[in-house]
Amino acid sequence: MAFTIRAVEYYYASVRDELGAAYRVLSQLAELGVNLLAFTAVPSGPNLAQFALFPDDPSKLISEAGAAGLPLDGPYHALLVQGDDELGALANVHERLIEAGVDIFASSGVTDGRGTFGYLVYVREDQFEKTVSAFGL
């Protein structure tokens, strides 16, 4: 099972939940040269959505979002796991976290349909040092 794990920072942006909100934020960030490693969006109340932005370059996101008037909350930390999509591919990741005493806060994953996957593992900030130690990061 071949996979890579890296520690990543992410930031939340709360935006009005309306048609085209994700498109506006994502296209604006792209125009500003912000490369995202991952993006998630979830409802955050009756009229809000919470976007989690995982930038390749956190300082670029912070400066460009500030200039664009997009308030950010963070940084927070997660693991980005990417690798070959094989049966049980994530079990080893979870086993190592259990052995390190790390409780996963949330996670989200997807395969690309061509044999690889991406997986975000959110851990509590007070457990992040244990998390990176478990993988020698």
C-alpha cells in the first residue's frame, strides 16, 4: 500500500449560503493565485456555509483573502493522506493514530476512480503534536 501523509493547515471561511457562493470564493482565490490542496463546504446555520480551505501556501491565502475581504478563522491542522486506492488503504492510518492515542475529530475522503485516493484527517489541536509524531512528520 503506497501512500503519503503530510501535515497541512486549513482555515475556515463563513459565507452566506446562497447560489454560487462556493463558485465566487473558489474562482476569486484562483484569480488571486491561491492554490488549494483541498476544499470542503458544510452548512453552518440557516443562512451560512462554512468553507474549509486547505492552501498549498498558507501565507498566500492569508494575504490574498485579507485583501479580498474574506475573513478567515485559523489556522487549524489536519493530515492529508494521498495514495493508491486499495482495499483497507486507510486502516493503517487509523491504527497508527489509535496506537498514538489520537482521537480523530472528523475525516473525509474520496477516490479518483483511477486508482488513487485523497483523505483528510482532522484532529483536535491539542493532539496535533502526537499526530505528527505518530507518522514522523
